[in-house]
Amino acid sequence: MHPFASYVLRSYYKATGWNEDNLYANLTRSSNAILDFTVPRGLHLSISKSPNALFKTTYSMTAMPSLNGSVGYIFTSCDLDVKGSGNVRFKDMIEHFKVYDQPRRPEAREEVWRGGERVHTRDYLLYGRFYLPTGRLDALYSTRLSPTIQALVAAISDPASSKPAEMRGRGDASNIMLNLQHDVGKWCTEYTYSAEDGMWGVRVLHNFGRLGMPVEPTDDNATTAGFRAGLKRVDEEDAVEGGLKGRVSVGAELYFSAKEKSAGVSTGIRFTTLPDATPPSFQVPSSSSPLSTPSKAQLSQPPTTITALFNPMLGHIFDFNVYSFESEWTMGAEWWMRRSPAVDSDVETGSTLLKLPPPDLESKDDVHGVVKARASTNNDISLMWEGRLRNMLVSLGVVSDFSSRSKPIKAIGLELSYFSSE
């Protein structure tokens, strides 16, 4: 389950039109959601509130295995439509499998004028969290330097007195990291610097195929008219013959640590099927009737995302180390729990009509939970359920090792999250 701060950050990216899925760092996000999901450990409770559209507060406490907590504050330059835990779109709070939308060049926000002068409206987000009783402080600053360039500064201040005795004297745990992202749709590059170990890095991702059109206003008439003006609809894709049809993204990274006198390199590839299954592509009406069923072209192939990473120095391929006999092979699955849509009766014709949700919105009662399972060759089996109980989001998980008779249950955890926008 996403922490409240992560949910706000993603809402900020959405409000400012930044596509975080077009980063090489997030290349394997879809597969990691199934094969490497995080199971809660112990008992964790978080409460957050949005007093207004610009300012947010969040409080968390961990009761088991040890007692600790944190206080966080978030401020943004733009209004964010942050929902409460009782009515937020469930999939917005869960890391899950997804089919990536067409990459598109970020567009500048609408200019604001006051008294005949243009008002400077550079978007930014400020976040800080203080941990008790350790005294650790985390901070994040994100800002848009231009429509296609975004800068992030992350800092960690961890007092030496809070570290374990065996870790003291091994350098300061405090660090500051700089990240510059340049996204033009077709290409996306990242430049990073970490002060603690003097590490410099560069990442690049290239998307093959055509770019998506800029996101237009959500007005139904304007959207429909725009596509009737000549834009190609998703149900007008070429027929799929002899296999899956999609687009390919290829990327690489190179980093060097001046302190450690070491370097590293990796390459990656991602394949995503067409047609697009995420906004704004699925907002396109397939016919004049809002109750029309999806076209055959939209149902001609299952949504598929395939990712792979290769690290030639360490020998890692698909998380498999060709240099080691102790490599791990993992399988995972997720099952979404949905409620049946309502059914109405047409009085005039006597026929039964199915109530479909609006094309640009998902009914909050549609998806109400997900079950994830993961098994690996190291005998670890993880099972997790995430759902909503009234106005609270709940995550319950267990990690087991059936090869151990003395301790078959390695970890079990419960996470409760409540936040309000009132």
C-alpha cells in the first residue's frame, strides 16, 4: 500500500502533467508489483489529513516489533485533488500490474495573468518527515524548471547516536541526493549525484513508435470533437495477426562512485501491448452510444507488459545471476476482487441494460480489494491482502518458510491507513 506521502507525490505529478512511468528507474515497476511487493511487518498505523488543497499532514506509529513513530508535512504550489481513504480510487493506493500508456511530451501549464502581468507559476513540492525517537529527518524538494525538465533534491539527516553500536564510526548516515530529469516523450534522461559516496549516474530511456497526443480537457464534447477531427482512435488500431502488438522501450544506466573507485552499468527493455488501457486513451468513446461494448480490436489481445534487466558486471538477467548457483527464481500473481455492476431495466423496451461507469472514471465500488501471492526457489512464500474496511485502508500479509520446521512463519504484519480531505 502506498504511504500517504507517496500518494500525494503521485497526485502532484498527475496535476502537473509529469509522466513518472517514462523513467528508466521505473522500467520494471509493473513486474515488481507482482514479484517484489512489500509485505507489512508488525503493526503499523498512519493517520493523515488535508486541511486545504495545498497543505497536508501525516502521522504514523509502529507498535510492533518496536515502538516508534513519525510526523510529516507536505506543501505544494498547486491545488491537488486528494481524496479521503474512504472514497479514493483503490488502484491509486496500490502498486499493481498495469499497461503503460503512450509516452507524450509534457506540456506547459496554462499561464496565469494578474493586472496585465504574467504571474510566475513554477510548480514545486516540499516534503519533510521527522522520526521519533531516533531524530532522523527526511526531506524532499521537487520543482519544474521547464515543461520538460524537473529537478529533485532529497536529503537525509540521521544522527550518529541513533545508529546501532556496530554501525557507529563507519561514516555519517546523512546524505543529500540531486536528480535532474529531462523528458521529451520519445526520450527521457536522468542525471543523479549522491554526496555520501560521491556517486554520479546517468540513465536514458528511448520509446519506439509514435507519441501520444497531449492531454486535452476532460469535457466530453471537446474530447469527442477532437478525435472526430482526424485523430486515430484506439479501436482503429491495425488488426493483430500472429502475436501481440505493442511498443518497445529500451534504456540503460551508467554510474561511477569516486569514493568507492567503482562503476556499474545496466540495460533494460520493456514491451507493452496495444491498444492502451490507461488514461487518456481509454477515454475515447468507441461509438455514439455510451453503453456500447468494447470493439473487437480492443479485446483482440490480453494486456501484457514484459520487462527485463541485464547487468553484465554482476551477471544479473531477469533477477537471475548467471555467475552463482544460488540464484533465485520467483513467480507471483495478483487477483482483484470486484463488485458486480448494477443492472437496470428499460421500461419502454423491457430490455436489461448494464450500468457502465463513465469512460474516464472507475466506480469506487468496482474494485475493493486485491490478493497477492509470491513464491520463490529460496522456499519463501508471501501472501498479502489489501482492501478497504469502511473508511480505512487495510493491508495484511504473511511471509512463510515451509522448509523450516522450527519457524515456518518468518513475519506477519498489519497496516492500517486513514486519511481525510475535509
